[in-house]
Amino acid sequence: MLIGDSESSFFVDFVQVIFLVLITMLYTNFLDIKNHLPLINKNEIYMKILGYFIYTVILLAVGGIFMGK
């Protein structure tokens, strides 16, 4: 059974789940991802905040591209 009422709705639901998983991985430092992302790897707090903001905006933009409409 699909979550939505059509195939495109299923795809949008799938993209949203992937987005939420990626955001959770970013904010919880899953598998030590912080050391692999250059903007979050810095010691300065302002660079870390900027890095989290930029990576979140990138994930939102990519998710928005895939969701379309």
C-alpha cells in the first residue's frame, strides 16, 4: 500500500523521509559526519553555525528540486 494516492505522491513522501533522515544524521553527528564536512569541522562557533545553516539550506534546496510542483 502506498502512502499517498498516486506514484508521484509516493515519490514526494519518499523524498521527505530521506530529507528528514539526512537532517537527523547531520545534527546528531551520525557516523562522525562532522569531521567530513569542512564548514562544521572548524573550531569557531560562528563557522559551525554558518556551516549547519548552509548544509541545511543545501538539503532543503535539493529536496525541493526533487519534490517539484
